[in-house]
Amino acid sequence: MRIAMLGWEFPPFVSGGLGVHCFELTRALCSRGVEIDFFMPGCGKKPQPSCPGIRIIDVAETKLKPYLFVAKRGQSTGYGDNLLSAVNEYADACASGVVAEAESRGYDVLHAHDWLTAPAASRVKRRLSLPLVQTFHSTEFDRTSYPWDCILGIERQAAADADLIIAVSKRTREQVLRLGARQEKIRVVYNGVDRKRFREIEGERKYADEFKKGRKVVLFLGRLTEQKGPVQLLHAAKLVLEREPGTLFVIAGKGELLPLLISMAMHLGISKNVRFLGFVPDEDQRRIYRIADVYVMPSTSEPFGITALEAMSSGVPVIVSKTSGVSEVVKSAIRVDFWDIDRMADRILSVLQHPPLSRTMVEMANSDLEARTWERVAEETESIYREAAGKAR
Amino acid sequence: MEICIYFQVHQPLRLSQFSIFRKDGGHGGGYFDSELNRKIMEKVAGKCYLPANRLMLELLEKHPEFKVSYSLTGVFIEQCKMFAPEVLESFAALARTGRAEFLSETYHHSLSYLFSDKGEFLEQVKLHKEEISRFAKPSPVFRNTEAMFSNDIAYLVERMGYSGIMAEGLDHLLGWRSPNYLYGVKGCRNMKVLLRNYRLSDDIGYRFSAKWWSEYPLTAGKYASWLENLQGDCTNIFMDYETFGEHHWQDTGIFEFLRHLPPEILRRPNLGFSTPSELVGKVGIRDDIDAPDVTSWADMERDTSAWLGNEMQRDAFAALEKLGPAVKEKGDKDALRTWRMLGNSDHFYYMCTKSLSDQDVHNYFSPYDSPFDAYINYMNVLRDFSDGLKKG
């Protein structure tokens, strides 16, 4: 089986869970014997293929990003005058690239990830009549409380054009239904984690101890946007610090809320105990998890939340918001409402203060993680490819 | 063959959602969720206790040879008084027939036997006996919380003056032997143990409404014919009373099954009913049971792991036990009552982290989102209670 996969990012050039997903999924699919041509925007440097069976093909350069950031002063967003025209420009270039390859390669299924690649996939589908599988890693409803019509329009079209849709959680399935997709063509495939990547290596403990200097660390890792809930976490931090003044809150990630969060920490009088790390490159993430005594993912709307599984793989107890996909499938995490600041602080304090709780959570994580391998994701994805191919026939 | 039917009747005193930031200064009033406890008590009273007791009274009046036995926890009785006094009155009416026996147990449905100091266990059993004596004749047969049983428990209970004790009829205790006889207990003098026939009990308690079960639907006639063909002196059918109307809803036909069971049994000449004390009085022992470790009727493991199986549970239980001496030293009746209520085994049951099928059963009964929340909430309450003790 040969797949034309349309992605946006691939390690080491990653800004979120999408890149991790594509890397791990293609690797696991390859080892099942599925061949993959991975089409993505050129970025000057060549990404590492995840296994020998995959070809990475640059189709065009673009300034678009999967997560739209607010421009800094004096900078342009780079989208030109019109976001839509930038999207269409890339879609045309990408579609031509796929069609050119298709002649010699003969694809069975077309698989697109998220809204940015969807217009290209629709064009290819129209020209080649290939069965189309569309994965939604998130929707505009998750990313902002003020959904943008332009992007919603693209997502609605993607939901309509796809033969089968993969949603990364039941929660995401609900959002895709809001886009007008028919229930019967949506399949839920949860994300996975490669536990091996997060196993402790020698010397890491020492690095962590040096960083911590005896303090307990509460970790946040994610884009600093409304969706990820860092504001709620800082409010909870204030309450935690009243009881445990030595606690350190480490906020890793970049995003439009950074200036706001910094001034918020000052206003709350907790800036001494909050450390902003900025963007953490892939290779450093494993070390960051190692310093945490508890990992908090307070997202207001999280389609899945791979970082929760990564933290668990690193032996860290995890608190997640109930409005996250990962909370549907893990039993070893504590679930809170993102808006319940008091409860969030209570749970953080409890994990820090009761080692029996923390140890039981880490112990229980094993069975959660065993169930969430990329091999399983690939197996489920492949059967969706076969279903799509069968439907088209 | 004597048929001995027994029902456990209990409702836990569930805790409030108690934040780490809340300070009640050790006053037990805010620890328990009166609204939730009332709601559940009223619901179960309507679905189970009242209709089941009405039917039971009818059966006792109609069939003079029918007999039944219960144990009611003190926690249950207190909640009856608070939220549903008519339920307690309906049990008293059963007691007045003289053919409903009420067994002894710990007042607080607690794990107090597992404290290293057994004094607290003795006191809770005594408290329970006093409470039951208000409406029924105390039974000489004892049933420990969740049927916890061992040689040592039986020995202690015998010294307290009991002549019989209930236990789970576990295969590893019995070996090749049948549960359908009375046994003595290793190390005891005259103690007799009544072993639960778990297959026949679970046929009603768990499988009655299971459509996947090959014997579905179970009728009273079919069940009585199984009993008719058993070998032995007695068959002990023990289960939660909530089986009727709560675990199996009324529309499953469970009440109709119960209505027809006594006449179906009584019309078979080799079958009759006995209460636990009658069994102990008239049936001799065949052999001794040896139970060096504590067994129970809970979960697949049938041991204490439902309450003390993980580190959180053991930590919470140890923290509770540690407060005991300070509570008693203080001599405050309210503090003592609160501490004992915090010893309900249910609080620890909610913290269980077992996987597989048992976890679903734990979750079904739990008011918490997860075992972690159960532990955190319990420890928050215990910390506030402990702070209150220190303040004096």
C-alpha cells in the first residue's frame, strides 16, 4: 500500500504535536510495510526521514504556520495581504507536486493532516479521484474562542471532501461534527508515545538536581496561548505558593501570551517562583520533564495532549484538564476543570505533599502507556486507509 | 438441608469535597456530605429497602417456616434516623416476627480489626450490639466488615462470647471440602464458621439479570431445584440487600424471584430455613478450617487488598490509626465519633487502583472522579481533623 501524505512539519522542525505525530506515525506505518511519500513545505533544511521506506518531498516554500501567531511590533505576520491567497498559493503548488509524483508512484490513498494541507488534498482528490483521509489534530474551535471564518471555511470544506476522517479523540470528533461532517465517516484514533525516547539516561538526574536546588518543580510545557491555559495555571500557582512558598513553576514554550504572563506573575507577586524558559527544542524536552515533580496540562481545549503521555513516560505524575482528549483514555492522571483554580491548586499541592500519591500515579501510568503505542496508532490508521480504498472502489 | 439467607445492609457516610484550603478546625460537621448522603439514602430506600422489607414481612407472615437474617451497620442505622426513619421502623417490624435475625458486626463498617490495638475493634462491636438491642435480640453470630475472617479474628470473636462467625467459602480454605457444612476454626474452642456458598450467592447477587449467563432467566423454581440436589447440611446464601431493586432493578423481576423463592423452597421436603444462630445451635462441625491470613468477600482477590492494596490506601489507613490515641486522650465524644466515621472501609475502597473488572465495581460505587481524588479528599479532611485535635 502506498500513501501520499500531506504534512506540515517534520522533526527536527517542530512547533507542536503535529510534527511528532507525523514522524512517529510514518515510522510505525513503514515498519508495517506501508510506503509513504511525505509532502511538506520546503524549509531550507532537509528533515531526517523516520525510516528508510519514507520519501520526504519539498513542494514549495511558504510563510504560513500551522499555529497563527500574533505579529510582534515592527514585524509582519508574513501572510501578505490576504491569508486565504497564501493558503491557495501553497495548495496549488503542493497539489501540482503530488500530481507530478502520482504518475510514476501510483498512490492508493491520500492522507492530509489539519487545515493547512486540506485545500491541496481536495485539489489532488478532484484531479486524480484518490480516496482521501483527513486527520484533524485540532479545529479552529479549539485554538481560539473567537473562531476565524476564513479558517472555519477551510475546515468545513476539508470535512466535506474527506472520504474518512480521523479525529484524535472523542472530544475532537465532537468538534468535527460542529464543522458539519457526517458522524458515520469519522473514526477516533488516539495518539501514542514512544516511551523509549523518555527513558532516563545517565547524568540527567544530576542535571535536574542542579537545576532544582532542592525545590519542588511544577512544569507547564506548551504554546503560550489561551487554548493551553497558562493563565489559569499562574492563578493556581499563587494559591500553591501561599502553602508551599519554595515551589518553582517552570513555564516552557513560547507564544503570544508571554508578555502578559510575565506581567501577570509580577502583579501576583510570584515572579520569583516562576521561570519562563521560552521555546524548548525537541532534544531538550526529555531533560525538562526530568526536573518536574508534577506536570500540569490545564488546556481549555486540548484535542489530545501528547505531552501528558511524554511526562508519564518520564516518570512524572500528571494533572490534566477534563477538556482534553488524553483524559478520555488515561487512568493514571488526575483530572480537573481548567476553570477550577482552587481545585487545580489543591491537586498540585497534594501531589507535591504526598509521596504515596505521586508514586501510585507513576506506577499506574505503566498500563496507560502500554495501551498507547504508535504501533497501535499505525495499525488503526492502516485499517482506515484500507476502508477508504475499499469505499472508493 | 438447611437454607440460611443473610443480607448485608450498609450505606457509607460519604465525605464532602473538602479543599486543602478549607479550615473547619476539626469540627466533623463539614466533613460529611449530608446532601449527597440524604439523596442516596432516599433513593435506595425507595428502590430497595422499603419495597424489599414490605415483601419480606409479607413472606414471613404468609410462610411460618420462612426465616431470614440481616446485619445493619451503625452507619446505616444513623443515616436511617436522619434521612429515612420509616426504613428503620420496617426493619424493627421484621424483628418483631421473631424469625428475622440481626447479626453483630462493627458499628462503623470499619477495618478496626486491622489496627494493631484490638481495643477499638472490641468497642465498635459493643457499640453495635447496644444499637441493635434497641429493636432486636442480639445474635450470637458475628460478621466482620466485608466478611473479613482469619483464625485470629475467630479466636478474638469467640473470646467476646460469640459462637459463630461468617466467612467467604473460599476454595483455598476448603480444598476438596464443600462449603455446605459447618466447620470449626483452627485455634478456637467451640467457634463455628458459616461459609458463604459464593456460586449460589452470586447467581442471585451478580448474575440474576445477566443476559450473557447460560442460566438466564433465573426463576425461583429453577434455583430451588439446584438447592434440592445439593449434598450437605446447610447452604449459606449471603449477599448485599441492595441486590433487590438497586443492583438489579425492579424491572429485572428480582422482587418476583424473591416472592416465589420461600414457597418454592418450602414445598421441597428435604429443604428448610434456618437462621445463623439456629444453624450454630443444631448443626455439628465436620472439620476445622485454617485461615492464617485475613480473607474477605471483596474483589477477585477476596482479601484486604480492596482497601489496603496500594500505597495510598495504606498511607491513609496508617494516618487514621496514628490519630487514635490523641482522639481518645482528648475525651471529646464528637471527635471520637468523627474519627470512627473516617474509619468506614468505604473511604479506602474508593482509593483502590486495581485494574480489570473489579475497578468498574469500585468506580460504580465511588463518588469520586478517580482513586487519586478519593485519597486527596480523605487526606485533606484528616489533616483538618488532626489540626483540630492539636488545638485542644
